[in-house]
Amino acid sequence: MDEAATAAWDLLCRYLVAARCDEKLIDDFMWMDLAVSASGVTVWQFKHRRTRRYLVLDASGHCYFYDGSGRCYRLQELPAELTHVRPVVTT
């Protein structure tokens, strides 16, 4: 696995833990690509295998959404993508 791929999977794992989700969810995602947000931040794109929804994260673990206007990613407060995947762990 190359350095970019390792960084991507480490980032997703940290994000899932911080979002209080089961770390095993990492197996449900595919790493798709790197992109640049509207503010110039590099973001990692992950796609859920079952729902086909994207989870887009920056290096700090902030979540973004694609707003559909000219490949533009915008900061998102809540990880809405995860609510479509599996319930968040509450214990």
C-alpha cells in the first residue's frame, strides 16, 4: 500500500473512532480519490460499498459535502453520511 493510501485509511479509522462509530465500519468503505475543497483544503473521498454515499474528510477529520455546483466541497457540521450507513455507537 502506498503512502497516500495508508494516510487515507488511517484518517478514516481516526474519524470513525472520533464519531463514536464501530471501527469495523472501515471495511465498508472504498477509498476513491483526493480532491480540493472550495477553500483549498485537500479532502479524501471514501465511498460506502452498500449505500454508495460518499464520506469526504480533510486531514483534521472535518467532514465535507459535495454541493453539486462545479465540483465544490463545503464543510459539513454533522456526518450525515454515517447516518445512512449504520447507527452510531452510543455506549
